[in-house]
Amino acid sequence: RKEVEQDPGPFNVPEGATVAFNCTYSNSASQSFFWYRQDCRKEPKLLMSVYSSGNEDGRFTAQLNRASQYISLLIRDSKLSDSATYLCVVISNQFYFGTGTSLTVIP
Amino acid sequence: DTGVSQNPRHKITKRGQNVTFRCDPISEHNRLYWYRQTLGQGPEFLTYFQNEAQLEKSRLLSDRFSAERPKGSFSTLEIQRTEQGDSAMYLCASSSGTLTNYGYTFGSGTRLTVV
């Protein structure tokens, strides 16, 4: 079983839409969680950390559900520039990446 | 310091040749990681260094792969007798502090194509 499972999408949404991605993890002892963004043929870049209490950064909201072992990312009021692949990352003894969810925001 | 630097950006090599990639981490970061990413997949862990010590290696790192960080600063990743299956993006990342508190900073990667 993979450490991290993520729906690869693709998600194609119109500008202004709200979109949510989920990621499940297998190790209940996992310590920390992040969302990364990766543009085509570029390196992943840290988008935000995910805290137990949930956290928000502008249009982005990240949440953690330890009981069900999943994390989520919500993007409100999607912009064209949000088009990218979003990778969830779970840390137990090292970083484990999901396969990434592809998002395309359509004009 | 402009971040994590990787060289070369692209490498095309013939099957069977050896290749070496270099990573220069952010100067104050004591941890350095190598990942490999193929199309449609997330990055897969290869190995990690704390200072000059190689503390962990993935089973993905076959005996054709070797990584070094001789002075605890830059690192090299060498692939011997390359195979077509080695074609991938090789990403280096560095961090300081504990993994639980800080995310990685990735370099731009070295894209390897084995023909």
C-alpha cells in the first residue's frame, strides 16, 4: 500500500470556481503535512503547511483529519494562474509525496 | 544565496554511459536530499545526507547509483552504466531544522534522457 494516495485528476474548472483536493495517508504516526505546487517541467514549491486546526492563506485552505487520515486543499475563486499540479506531502520518517493532482483553470 | 542550484539542467546520454549531477544546497542548510521524478508521478526519495553523512538510502538506489557529499556542502549523484529506465528528473532539496517544522526547498532539477 502506498504511503500517500492522491487522486491524479485532472480537474478542469472555470475561473472563479471552488475546487478541493484530497489526499489519504497510511501511516497513522505521520507527523507533518504539506501541500506543494508544481508547474509543468518545474520543481515543486512549497504552497503551505497543514495544521491540525486547519489553516488558511488567502484563497487557499488546508485541513487535516487525523482520525480518517486525510488532508485536503480547498482553492476558492480559482484563477488561471492556479493551473498546476498540486502534490500532497506526508512526513513520517521522511517525505512521502503523492502522485499529484492536475488542475487546469479555464477562462 | 539564490536557493538550491543543480547542474546541469539537462543531460542526454547514451545507454551505458556514466553521468554525474551536482547539487549546491542553500548554504545554511545541513540536510540534503535527492529525489527522482518521472512523468505523472510524485518525487520518489533516493537518499539523504545530514552534513557529510549519508543517513538513508532508498531501495530505488541500485548499486549503479552513488551519492556523495564530501564536505557537507555540495553533493554529487552518479549513475553508472545508464539504462533507459533511468530517464527522469533528478531533484535535489535542502532543509534546515527538523523535517516536521520546515518544508524542503527544491532545486530546478536535472532532466536526464537516456537514449
